[in-house]
Amino acid sequence: MFGLLLSVFSLDGRPRYIHTGWFLISVANLVVVLVMLALFALAIALPFPHGGKDE
Amino acid sequence: MIPPDRTPTWTGRVRGVAEAALPPERLLPDTQPAYVASWIYVFGVLTLAALFVVLVSGAVIALAGPAWWHGSTVGHFFNSVHLWGTELFFAFMVVHLWGKFFMAAWRGRRAMTWITGAVAFLVSIATAFTGYLTQQNFDSQWIGTQAKDGLNASGVGAFFNVLNYGQMLLWHVVLLPFVVCLLIGGHVLLVRRRGVVPPLPIGDEKP
């Protein structure tokens, strides 16, 4: 399992890129951007514990 | 105590202005409006927490010098804490920025709050950039040589030379962190003064 994760997220080898026309991004950076977008969506969608009381 | 409007000293007048702008119950409130109970409002303080980790780990690295991490496992650990603290600082700050942008957080006389936050973001990028230049490895040499032409073409090369290691180190550990902390401190005080921005109104309500 650890070896699989390492092969996906290894930072020691040559970086992999997605390149289409003018668009160029490393897979590592793309993963970070997607995680941040997911975090943003979750922060809006998930209920906050003990929330809702007007103080 | 002499009332601030009657005091002959500048310190008394400053105290009067500060107390009028930020009374203690506003500076350190113990309650917040109900709309603050949302995860999207958490990212500002997460950014501050990450900044604290970055400053402390940076101070530890400064004790032994920037090359420490190349030959020491402890130094490598603190260098990694400094790097990942910075990564989290930027990730939290950008999510905070997205949340405030789509909330139009400059509403209600909060323009300066928005501006100080945006400028703090830009100065933070410059601070991180000088950090990459002071790694003392091939990566920092590559970044420096790639950046010099663009920066020199813009005219800043006269006083900001990316190939001057000593200059970049001092910008990274003294000048830019000072400006970042000043801007973020002002930003937090403005949030206290104007209050946390409410969500956008629904339908015909006016903001």
C-alpha cells in the first residue's frame, strides 16, 4: 500500500505533466489545486458543529 | 487618568484614538454572530496558525544557519516543517481568499480589510520566492537564474538582485516577514474593527 502511494506521490523522480496546447501543469500541482477546491466545497457544504445559535 | 481629549501628550492622544477605534470588547470579543458558525470562516485563523508554525520553524533554522538542513537530520526536519508550514499557509490563505471573494467581503466599509489581505497575499508570494532562493542548492540556483532576466527587465534588479544570496537571505528573514506580519496584523485589527463580513443576502435584501 505504502509502495503504491509512493509511486503516485513520489517527489523524487521526474515530475509528470499534463500538457494540452497552451495549458501545462504538473500532476502534483493539479492534485493540490483539486484538493483545495474540494476543501472549499466541503467548507461550504458541511455543517459546523454546535452552529446555528444566534448570539 | 486624564481624558484623551485633554491630555497634552501624544501617547495619551494615541491611546484615546486606539480605544475609540478598538474598545476591548471589540478587540477581544467573546461572542460572534451566528453566521460565523461555518467552516468557510475557519480558514482565516488556520492561515494565522500556519504562519505561526512558519515563523517558529524559521526562527529555529535561523539559529543554526540556512545551510544547517543540508547536513543534519534535525535541520532537515525543521526545514521540512518550514516548507510544509508554508505550503499549508498558502493553501489556507487561498481558500480564505476564495471564500471572501465570493462573499464580496469588501462590503460594509471593509475595503481596507480586503486590500490589506490581498497585499499580504502578494507580499507572501515574494517572501516564499526569496525562501526558494536561499535553499543553497541547485534548485535555488536554477530559480535565481531563471528569474533574474524578468526581474531585471522590470527595473527592480537595481535593488533586488536574485543572484545576491546575502541580500535575498536578509529580504527573506527580515524585511519581507516584517511587512507580512505588519499587513496581517493590520488585517486582523481591521476585521475586529469592522466585524466579520456577513454572508451575501438572499433575494431582494440589500447588503
